[in-house]
Amino acid sequence: MSSPNSNNPSHSGSADGAAPHQALAAAILATINEAVKDGQLSPEVSHSPALTTITLERPKNRDHGDYATSIALALAKVANKSPRDIAEIVKSGLTGNSAIEKVEIAGPGFINVTLAKTSQGAVVSKILSDGETFGRVKVLEGKKINLEFISANPTGPLHLGHTRWAAVGDALASVLAAGGATVTREFYINDRGTQMDLFGASLRAAARGEARPEDGYQGDYINDLAALIIAQHPEYKDMSEENGIPAFREAGYALQLQQQKDVLKTFGTHFDVWFSERSLHSGDALSKALATLKSQGHVYETEGATWLRTTDFGDDKDRVLVKSGGELTYFSSDTAYYLDKRRRGFDICIYMLGADHHGYVGRLKATAACAGDDPEYNIHVLIGQLVKIMEGGQELKLSKRAGTIITLEELVEKVGVDAARYTLIRYPVDTPMVLDIDLLKKRTNDNPVFYVQYAHARICAVLRNADELGLKYGLDQYKPELLSHERERELLGGLAEFPRIIATAAELRQPHRIARYIEELATLYHGFYNDCRVLPMGDEKSSELHQSRATLCAATKQVIKNGLSLLGVSAPERM
């Protein structure tokens, strides 16, 4: 498997299916291997890392062909030949391939390939045959991944930062699964510690009409929860502080956690595991973790406290696991939690953390290293940046319920689930973003989610009209050799890119690539629709070209739908 941080734009060698770029990559590799066998290239070439994945790119200038590769430049040093000489060998080997129309060498040794019409058009048959599974690849096959995201305290409603992770995390899980991995979505419930007692004290004070603790929880939602608790347990109101705080804490915990689950369900985000921090302390997870770390030789004791020597692996300071008084630290919970994941059989543990958690990255990776794991492989941390929400030209900061920042519920009420999810996903998580409420309400091409959904609905309308005209389309009516218009070739090329985009998004943990891809695909479709008439006009009889173009429409509809599905966004048939 390529490294999670690999930036390979092709992934042709590991993707499944029969997309044109994959077939071309295989043909280039076979040509090079044959050249080594024949003595045209040195045997050392066979062991070059450049052959692991033949990198193919889509040229911006379509005069340069359908695909371009720099493989000749990558092999020049090990082959002890000029890149152009290697390119000539590859060109010669590809000559006569029925799937290839033309091979040209450009510059110092770039190879530009134009596919034959039938080869380029074969992707449509693949799409229609695979249906909802088209685009799925095997770059992460055999990998068991734990994806932990949101992990909010069960002490309040989910806010805008949580909302970004709710969208991105769910989409990332889908993309990783499409990349071939077995994925478990996990929510870590921070249901232990001082914040829980403050939550209980805040609820008790609200129920009794008393001032809440200065460092307690504010917002109207506390009053709402307190009222619900009193309605169910009126006796809690008159309990002593010693008994009342735990009673309100546990009742509020149950209600607030359920509210979070309900909101996430409405938002289309689901979890396979809700992991309670308390379970780490009630079971043997902590003792097992400590034993594992001791066995690796990185645990020591000083002044009565137990420490983990994380500085051995780049952390800025060693971390306390157990205080001198025997009290376990938050770090001990984090450590035990990571090792618990590994004991559950996960190869890769992905953490999605907020912008204020940069300091966690080093210590988490150091923890993995102290446990004997590879911190660059077994653990991966994504840090999400802040989201600013604008409406009417003003930044919104206050929440009616939470009293501080906008909640997930409030955002959905303003723009709907699809617009919220799509917009939050389409930006890289490591960049701050501005969410413009007014823009997301517009039914114009300026609104990215409308633009993509409209493309899907437009295709559905075309196909409905085709059905009304009795125009047949599908695999039996498809003649790829008839699709010779430049807009048709551009659209076919765009469709063929989908497996590569999924592979890249999965390996780099970047679901925003899916959103940007389907936006580009929508643009390609609109260009095709404007320049290539799909349906016969007036008394015109339907032709094989009409049928083939309608079939191309059906394939495009499927890919847009597949892309939206990975993002958890609907694909409407009418708008």
C-alpha cells in the first residue's frame, strides 16, 4: 500500500475495474518490462519505485492527448539513458495497441497518449455495468481502520465545529470504504471528569432557580434539560448537593447524549461504536495499557508518579500516567484508548481533532511509538480549522440554545442537510472556511451544491424525455465509436477519472476531492449538453448517435449520484 501521505495522482496500478487510464498504465508497465527482458533497458529498471504506480495525468491542453506520463524522466537515472530515448522505447511498445490512437513525445521526454474512441468510450459500459459500485478501488484493501470523529462532551448541543466533523468524518469513512478499507466509525464519549460534575451542578442550579457555577454551563438548553429531568424525577430537586449533583449529572448525561445521537441521525451521520471513557476505567484497559508500555521499556517512576518517556519519540516533554497520589491522568485515558483500539484489531487509527488540539499530535504519535507501533502508519491525526458563518453580511456568533456559538440544529434549520454537508466537506479540513448562509439558499450556479444537484436533475429530465420519445439507450444501444465530438471526449475522460479520484481521496484522507471532482464533472456535462444534441428534434428520427449520447448521459448521472452518495448528499431527480 502507498503511504497515507502519498501524493500519487494516478494509483492506476492498485485500482480495480477497467477504466481507460488503468488499462493504459498496465500497457505502459508491460512495455517497460518487455524492454527490460529484451535488453533495451537495464535490469535495474524493474526494481524502480516509479513502476509501483505509473503516474498518469490529464493534460490541461487537450491537444496534448487524453493522458500524459513522465515515467521516462523518472526512469532515466536508473536506466542510464536519456528520457527521450526511454520515451521512444515506450512509444514503440505501445504502437499497434488497438486501444491507443496516437503516442507523442514532448519536451525532455514526456509521453502524451490519445486513446482510440472505443477505448475512451469503454468507461460508459463499465459504469453502467457496475452501477453504484463504480469507482470503488482496492488501494486500502485488507486495512482495518478506526475513524474517530466529533467525540464531543455529552454536556451540550453539537456546535459548528462538531458539525464540520460530522459531515467530513462521515464522508471520509465512506471514501475509505470505497478505497477498499474496512472502516469503523467511532464516537468517544467524554463522560468522565470535572466537566461532568460541573454539568450536574449547572442542571441542579437551574432546576432550583439558583445561580449556576461561574465555570459551569450556560445557555437555554440547560434550563430545558433541567425541566425534563424534574418532570421525570421531581424528587431530584430537593436532594442534597452531595446526592443531587450526581443524580442530575447522570440524568442530564443520558438526555444530552440522546439529543446528540438524534441530531446526528437527522444530519445523516451515523456511528458504529459509541465508546464510553468510563469503560476504560471500569475494565482492565488501563492496566493492560500500562503493562504494554512497561514491556516496551518507556515507563519510569519518579517522586511517586508514573511517567511515559514520550520525549524518546519527539514529544516536547514526558507525560504523567499516574500521579503521586494514585490519580490517573487524562493522558492515561488517551493512551489506554489508543491501545484498546489496537487490541480490537485496527491497523490504522485516525483521529479527527479540533483546531485547539495541535498539541495532541506529537503526544499521540509518541504514544504509538512507545507502544512499539509505527507512528507514521498506525496513527493519523487530522486537525480541523474553524468555521465562520455569515448571514446578511454579518458573522453569526450567538446561539439561541447554547448561548455561545451556532449549533448543528440551527445550521440545518437555515440551509438544510444537503447544503450544510456538501459545503462543509468541499473544503480541505486544514483550512479555515466561511459558510455563507445567503449563498447556500440560492438556486443558482453560484451555489456549489445546487450546481451539482441540478446537473443530476437535468440528466434525469433528459432521460425522461428520451423515454417519452421511445428512444432506447443503455449497453445494447451504445456505440462508443460514434462519440467523436470534443465535448464527448472531455466528458468521457472526466468519467474515467472517478476511480483515480477516489483512490487519491482515500489515501490522502481528503473527501473534499470528491466534491471538487463532481463539480468539474457537472461543468463537463453542461458543456456537452450545450454542444451535443442528445434528443432528436421535431420529426427527426432517432439515430444510433442519439442513443449513444443518451447512454453517455445515463453513465454521467450514475457517477454524479455515486459521488454525492459518498458525501451523504441526495441526488434529486427533479429541481
